[in-house]
Amino acid sequence: MILEYLIEKYWFAELDERFRINCFANNPSLESSLKFLRKTEWARNQIQGFYIKSKIEDKKKSKK
């Protein structure tokens, strides 16, 4: 769910730009990204933190 939201909002190219994680750059797909993030705690933590920040920004924008 988290990754689906981020891919829909930012696409793989912007996620790669922000994080420089190969699963977003080389032949990106939801499945390969999930596989990598399940195995790699540091990357998963970065993505989860970014998701939380994005949701907070969305709520702030919707209140204006």
C-alpha cells in the first residue's frame, strides 16, 4: 500500500532521484521494489519515512 501510493504520486523516476535505489532505476516494477524493500531494512525505513512526510503534506494541502 505504501509503495503503491508513492509510485502513483511520484513515479519511479522521481523516487530514484530522491533515493538512488536500483530497484527504482533499473527495470523498475512494483514487484521488484517490494522484494528489495522487504529484504533491506535501511531502504524500507527511508521509504516509510518519506511516505509519512508525503501524507502529512497531503493533509496540510487539503486543509487549505
